[in-house]
Amino acid sequence: MRKLLNRPEFGAVGGTAAIWLFFAFYAGGSGFLTWPGTASYLEIASELGILAAAVSLLMIAGEFDLSVGSTIAATGMTISLLCERLGWSLWAAIAAAGVLALGVGFLNGLVVVRTRLPSFIVTLGTLFILSGSTIGVTRLVTGRTQVGGLHEALHYGAAETLFASRIGGFSVSIFWWLALTALTAWVLLRTRFGNWIFGAGGAPDAARNLGVPVARVKIALFMTTALAAWFVATSQAIKFTGTDVLRGTGKELEAILAAVIGGTLLTGGYGSVIGAGFGALIFGMVQQGIVFSGIDSDWYKVFLGAMLITAVLVNSYVRGKVMEARR
Amino acid sequence: MRRQLVALGPEGSTDMRNRMLWTLGILLVAVACTRNEPPKEASPAPATTSNAPRADVRIAVVTHGQASDTFWSVVKNGVDRAAKDLGVTVTYNAPQTFDMVAMSRLIDAEVAKKPDGIVVSIPDPNALSRSIKAAVDAGIPVISINSGSDIYKQLGVLLHVGQTEYEAGFGGGEKMAASGVKNVLCANHEVGNASLDLRCKGFIDAVTKAGGTGKVLGVNAADPTDSQQKVLAALGDGVDGILTLGPLGSNAALAALKQNGKIGQIKLGTFDLTPDVLAGIRDGQLEFAIDQQQYLQGYLPIVLLTQYKLYGVLPAGGILPTGPGFVTKETAARVIDLSKQGIR
Amino acid sequence: MRDAALDVPLLEAEGLAKSFGGITALEEVSLSVRAGEVMCVLGDNGAGKSTLIKTLSGVHLPDRGRLRIEGQEVRLTSPREARAHGIATVYQDLAMVPLLSIARNFFLGAEPTKGVWPFRRFDMRTADTIVRAELEKMGIRVRDTSEPVGTLSGGERQSVAIARAVYFGARVLILDEPTSALGVKQAGVVLRYILQARSRGCGVILVTHNPHHAWLIGDRFTLVNRGRSLGTFSKEQLSREELVRQMAGGQELEELSHELGEAVRVSSG
């Protein structure tokens, strides 16, 4: 029982239950408890959750990736432009965008590892570069800021089934989210690589001296966050048959928030992918729950901020208890 | 470890549980206090049976403009005023930033609440078509505002309330031609933006129809100095009328005219109202401003959807043009007042 | 009594010198350690002890001088290389991630696995068994190896770090001030542990500024002052008082004592 308390996810799970109860009470009648209502916040949670899983891994390894949001725009726009302008098949366009994402992730990782600059700064730079390039290239090529028509691309039907269909009213993204979270959690907790992630974040010099390939681990994780962004961008491009240059803006901060709510430390070395999943769930519930309950949407940010602080307080309290040394 | 755990004991864990519950409780209370008033309050008119169903009418407004934005706050004021005047309940929702994904999810959430009508703006038909079609399929009447005038019908939307760009530009051209202008410039600060392109096209078509000529001048929205100099350079060709498409363009044009001393001689018109523009009209620097009258984009759909819900009546489709409304020297003073109240 | 065959030192440093910019950290340091022996390196703060440790463990390359492992000359260009040669260093910060479990910390960088890629898993059960056994050997009984290492006391944490180094085949253990942050009881745990390592055939280089601890377990002592080694003495050659005196500053302390004595006399006279 005590072990449960000590787990990093504890705060997030408790928070999720509390938020759910709150909205069930206030907005149950107006749609929060209906199947479509549940499906709507789960879908939001799923997209953020895929990002948060990858971002939490990186944060446990001690680094930040602020370019995730702009990577969504860049890869999504790549898919849309390749299909709409050059007539590529959807699968080919998705693959090309994937290569772009891997490249971005690799560069992020390489620069961080080689220059030892804080990843916060490096990825902030990447954010601007990607965001500006997306806008610039799109306007240059099309003169507009939105590119649609993806439903006319080759193989759209198959892609739609894979990424945008619904099972029993629930978006297929939700299943992707659960699967990817489970996979990520398994890697973190049950493999050698996962132990290296903890080591790289908790004591990087020591880990390096013990033989952990810290640089390679970090580069791999930057590529993972970029791939997560690519996945979400693909899903959204297919669901909304196109992309606009501002897609994904702000998602990097939301992913970090979800990870922190889920028990991941900003300083690295400790955290939980499952917790980040619950953090994303909280986000989804709040975003839609506020609409359902008729609370003025201006208070959305207040709610989120209060929740974040509460979650972090609970997490650090629990961690303090865990760390009490024996006499 | 177990030694420590015994010391922690039941008191320790209860302590933490209590603390958490308190924090959550305070949170709940705080948020509860911010809830909107429940709809079933006393209605302003005498409580006859015809008013009782009004209080049950619920309309959802979802746009891409935040209520904190100066343009959209006027729309929201229109929405709120209509709600009050009619005694119905309206919710206004918009994503925190320009985010089509979030906006479509907001529409989905509102649809799940089964309102009596939905009002949407359609800045990105691709992204929003699925959610809007879902609303229509769910049997909810949908009216669009502000953007999407060329596509609303295909999505099953009943009416569009807004300004059509071509007609607005045309109206501006007609007005300029009527005051004797023969050679015009249309300063477009965002070439490639379909709406703005249409404005210029309408403008020049109108002037050409009246026997004059005109051309489009592209200026850089991000660089006011560049824009100003470009306008200045283009003025040398005997231009006697300029239309700009927004405050960015009008600022640049005003600066250029001040620089070559031709202010008041070369007629300047613009789109959209800002305090500077209104002051300029009042002082004779600008001829007119084309007002989208976005207050009506907020007010009218609520009226229409309420009547539709109560009595099943609705205009037979098409576009209700809220613009172009022209603000000239005669009306400038009043508009400045209303602008302060958030109505124009 | 030492067997002649054991006399080839496990690690031998000869004439090490290292400067950083204009600052000379080591000028001329020589020492050696044999299997089953504890060599204490003693010196005041600023004597160059930490640079010495880093040079011996491959963090720095010496500007001059040689390193020999079992008689063979080596150039250690990285800590990983040093580790590969069997030199394990336990720094003061212990190289442990406090929030991570004991087992994970123990096996960091050398995790036991089972299964085949892509399903290769961290073998937690084996890890748990081994850690429990190793710590048991060193006299620490742990209820649960998945407890965070931060819940252990300072002395226990030190012991886990040393156990880790010993398990992974260190022939030479270099310990940097292992007892300086510990109380008497805890220090006792660590010192006992060091003796265990010695009895298993490790050579231990113990760097400390605590002469009392050094005296308790040291076999030989090297004094270092301002980057120079002042000589290596065996326990027979050095009395404890002399050791303390040397540690505390030796000659300089005597002069200081005279000076202060003068000052006191003058002010009260």
C-alpha cells in the first residue's frame, strides 16, 4: 500500500479522479458523462498524451524539447504540401515527413550534446526556425496559410481508417495513445535503455563514467519526441484533411505540463510515463469539461494553473516522504 | 524502510489525505463561485407563457476569435446584448489561440450538449467541415458568421452573416468614384490572402466601371517603414485615391501622405475601425472607413436562431451582409463614442 | 609478511605532474598500492589530492610522469578506460541517483538482461538477488532493493557504492574522502567495509584528511603537500602522533603556534 503512495504517478491519478468527480457533478447533466462527451475529452487527451509520453522520457533524461509544437506544424504541412502540390501518395508524404522529424530530432540532440548549451535554449531556437520556415515555405508555395484537400490524396481511405476512424464513437487515436504509452512505459521501466534514461538525467557525469552512453541516449530521445510530434501531426492532418501553419502551437508547453503533473521532475532523473498519460487526461477533461459545465472559458487557464501547482505540491510532498532517510 | 513507515503511520497518511482534500475542496469552491448564472432566473418581461419557453432556448457560439481580441470583443458584445434582449441563454467559446483543432473540438463539445442552435465562424473550411457537418447531421440549425461566405452552403449551414469581401471592396470603389476619383491604388498588406485579394478586386472593378483606372500595390505588413515608402513611391503616378485593407495599411498610407504633404488632397479610405482611423476621419485625413459592423455578426444570428426555435421561421438562406458600412466625417463622432462602448 | 609474488604493485604512479593554466596542482607525486593493501593519501586541503585522484582514474592526463598497472605502463584517456583496467573510483558524490532504487543504481551502465531484442528486458529479479547478496557480504541487510537509494543512511550509501565497485571487478579502489561527511558510527561501517574489500584482494587508495581514520585501517601512508609527495611511510615507520602532526601542518603548525603564543603574551602583557 505504501508503495502505491511512493509511486510518482500518485498525484496525477488522484488529481484525475478529483477532476472527473468535479465535472461529473457539475456537468454530468450537460454532456460530460455521455459517451460522446467522454469520447471528446479522451480524444484531446490522446493527442496530447502521445506527445507527453515522449516528452516525459526526455525530461527524465534531463532535457527539454520546446520544438515539439512547431514540429507538428512543419511535418503536417510537409504532408499537406506534398500531396496537394506535388500529388504524392499519402503514405509517401507521411514517410517524408517522418524523415524530416527524425532529422529535426537528431539535430536538436546533436547540438545539445555537443555544445552543452541548455536544451531549453537550443530547442527554443529550433522552434523559431521551424515555425518561421513553415510559414515562409507555405506562403511562398501557395500564397495561403492553410493547405487542405488531403482527402483527395492517394490512399487517403486507408490512412483514414488507420488514424481518423472511430470505434464505437471513440477515436482510434485513443487506442494509439494507450498502446504508445504502454510501450514507452515498458521501455522506461523494464529495459536497460530505460535505466540509462534515469541515469542520464539523475547523474549524467557519473552515468557516463559507469559506461552509459549518455550522448546517444539523449539524441535518441530527441528523435523520439520529434517522432511523436510527427505522429500527432499525421493524425490531425488526416482527421482535418489538411494543415495550417499554426497547428500545434503551444503544445510543447502543454506536454511539459502534463509530464510535470504526472510526476516528472523538471530537474530530471525521476518521473513517469503513465503519470504523463494521466496528466494528458486531466488536460482533456478540463478543456472539455469547462465547456460542458458552462463555466466561462476565461477561467480555463486559472483552473489549469491551480491544478498544476496542486499537483506539483502533492508530488513533492510524496517525494519528500519517500526520501526521508533513516537515522 | 518499514521502521520509517511505522513512524509515518496512519496519522501521516491521513495528514496528507486531509491536506489534499482541503486543497481540492478550496479549488472546487473557488471555481464554483465563477459559474455563470443559471439560466432559469426571472425574465425581464412580464411572466406570460410565451416567455417561459424563451428561457429554455440555448444557443452556442463558437468562433476563432478570443473575446479578448478588440475585434471579436465587439462580436461578443453583440451576442451578449442579444441574449439579454431576447431572454435566451448563449455561450461564447473560442480556442485560446488560432487553433483549428481546438476549435473543432469545441464545436463537437457543444454539439454533444444539444443546443437549439449553433453560430460558427469558418476561417478554415477544411479543418472545420467535419465538425460542422456533424452538427448539421445532428439536426442542429447552424448559422455562420464573419468568414466562410463562399463555402457555408456546402456544409449545410443555413445562413451566413458577415461581410462579403468583393462587395465591400466594390462599395468602397463606388464611393470613391462618386467623389470624383479617377486613378486609384489598392494597398494590400497581405497579398495571397484570398479575402484581401477580393477586396482589392472589387474596389478596382468599381472604379474601372465608373471610368477610372486602378492597380494593386503590395506592401509588407511587418514593415511599416517599407510600406510607407512604397506607397509614397507609387503616388507619383497621378494617383488621387487610395484604399487600404486594414489598420496596418492605413497607418502606412497616412504616414506617406503626411510625408509628401498631400493629406486631405489624395482621398484615403480603409477597412476596419480603430481609434486612429476614426480620429483621422473626424479630422478629414481619411474619407471613409468600411465597417464590417461585427456587432451585428454577434447580434443577428441569436435573433434568427431564437425565432427559428420558437416559431420555425428563418430567412430563406443566403448571405446577410453586415458590411460595408461606411463611417464618414458626419458620423465619425458618434462612432467614436460607440467604439468606446465596444459596439463598433 | 608479504609474499614476494604479490609485490608487483597493482597501481603505481611515478612522478606525476599536472598544471591547469598557470596553476600547478601536482608537481611530483609518486605512490603505489599492492593487492590486499590500504594506502592512505593524506594532505591538507589544497594539497592536490583531488587532482591526484582524477589523474589516477583517467579524468585527467598527467603532464609528466607515468602510470603503471601491474607493471605495465598505461595511458588512461577516459574514466571508462580506467574502469576497464579495473580502477574504480568512488567520489564523494557517490555517483548515485538518489531517487532511483538501490538495484538500479547498483547496475547502472551494466544492467543484467534477459531475452532477445527487441524484447530484451532489464532482469530485475537477477539484479535484486545479486544486490542483496553483495550487500549482505558487506554486512548490510536491505529489505527491498527497489527502495530509493536516498532512503539509506550516508554510511550505507557509501557502502553500496563501494560494493558496486568491488562487484564489478575493481582491482584498485580509489576512495575520495569516504568518511568526511559521516558521524563516528557511520564511518565505522565504511571503514569496516574497506577492510573487507582489502581482504578480498583489492588494493585500496584511501584519500582523506582525517588522520585518525587513516591510522585505523592504513597499511602505508603517503603525505602530500602542495602537489608534492613528502614520502611514503609504513605503519611501523610512523607513529600516530607524528602522523597527526604532519597532517595538521607539521612544521608550519609549530611556527604558527609560536607566533600565536607570542601574540597572546604581547596582548596580555
